[in-house]
Amino acid sequence: MDIRPLRYFVTVAELGSFSAAARHLNVAQTALSRHVAALESELTTQLFVRTPRGVSMTEPGERLLHYGLNILRQLELVPNVVHGPERQVMGRVSVGLPSSVSAIFSAPLLVRATRQLPGVRVHLTESLSGYLEEWVQCNRLDLAILFNAVPSPNVLLSNMLVEDLCLLGPTDAFPKRANSVEFHQLQRYPLVLPGMLHSLRRLLENMARSHGIRLNVAYEVDSQTVTRDLLHTGGLFAIVSQGALHEEVAAGRLSALRIVAPAVSRSVALAMCALPGRTPACEQIGKLMLDLARELQASGVWKASSHFTAE
């Protein structure tokens, strides 16, 4: 099998459209479509379903993506096997970040990776922690930051920190000099919270039930940008990590209160697929991410109630 159609297929699958993949690969969309069609013909199966918004994968496409990613990663190892450790680290690393982490982590990660590992190309994906965990397990992502991750034979975890969450709202909505709010008082505030598929929402609902209160959910929003915009309209609040909207709080546009009695906290870990075939580029980006997390904690950008020594 020619490797080029497989690489094209993986790019379309990851970006979700032929037009985006063509721009990314710098090839004509007609040529890209022709190669993927040839691959479908060779395999005698349909890999994509075309939609007005792009493409979605069929079940055979999902299976091919899993093995295709493994094949391409094995190919990336060839120069390192031939030239040994003295060769410059090169390759592509896919990294998944939850939205609240991406706000403080994405730009520093990309800048640092470009400066320290110029031969490595980082592809960032932003999504819910649950989806990211699934994609790491099936080797669709090389690395991901996860919340409350459960140990698994398929995933290697390096603990980063335990972060306390806070109640975020307009600067004039809280009593002067207040720096905390008790958990049972959250029912007083109209909240913008993610949907029930989000681990944070499930955590909050479980805690609310155990404390005999009902959260006042005004809007269900999975977008941090939309959540921020709603908070600026006044009269609405959110429960987030302090790092998620750090710049808004630092600039005085929003205020944050620690949640106490009890605190609402979650563990944060770096996840890596446990399957063989990890590239030196993946290992180096993982180390860089752990170093960056420690620096963000030390600077106070990423608030943590407990710190871990990375494994």
C-alpha cells in the first residue's frame, strides 16, 4: 500500500473535512479526494460519509484511523532508529487539552515547543476530558491532560496537581472583602454550567445531592468563550478553575471566590498511551508539558491545592 493515501486519510479524519485537510497538507482538494477514493476502492469499503459540514467516519474508517495512526508513528521512528539519539528530535505529536486548561496552556506550550524542539510539530485538540481520555486510549492522541483520570492498562498517567474550583462572577456581585463561599450557598446563584456529559457537571451534581441542595442552572454551555461572555452580561455565575479565566480576574473584569465547606476539587494528570511505539518527540513534549505545568503553578496562574511530583 502506498503510504501517501493513508496519510491523507488520517489528516481528513483528524480535521473533519477535505477542504481543511487540503489546506493543511498544501495539496489540491481534487487530488486529495482522488487519493482517498482510491484508498476506499483498494479496501473495498467506504471510509467517510460526506455531509454539508464536512465528513464523518464510518465504522471501517474508525478502525483504519486507529491502525493508520500507529503505522504513521512507526514510520516517524525510522530516522531515530537509523541515526541514533544524536539526531535532532523530529516528528508530529498530537496533544489534547480540556478547554479550561487550554486557556492558560496552549500558547505557552506551542511557543516553548517551537523554541526548544524546532523539529517537532505539535497538533493541539481542545475537547472534553472524557473524550480526550478515550482518544488517548485508542492512540488517536499522543498526550492529553485529563481531570480525575482513572488508572487504566492502556494509559500511563503522570499526576500534575489537584486544583480547587471557584465561583466566578461579576466584580460587584460579591460582598466586599469576601474571598470564599460555602458550598451550600451555591444554590443562591444562577449558574452557567457544562452539560451532563462533562465530568465537572457530574461532580457538582453529585456533591449537591449529598449536601441536600439543588443547583440553579440557568444555562448549559460547553464553551468557555460563551460562558465568559454570559458572565459579562451580569447576574450569572460559573464554577471553574481559577486558571480558566485568569486574565479576566487579574484585570478586575470578573471576581472569584474559593468554594469551601467542602472545597470542590479535581485531580489533573498528563496521560500518554501505554501502547508501544512512542516516539522521542512524544516523550520530549510530555516532559515539556510537565515542566510548563510546574511553572504555571509556581507563578500562581494555575491555582493548586496540592502538588504532585511528576512520575
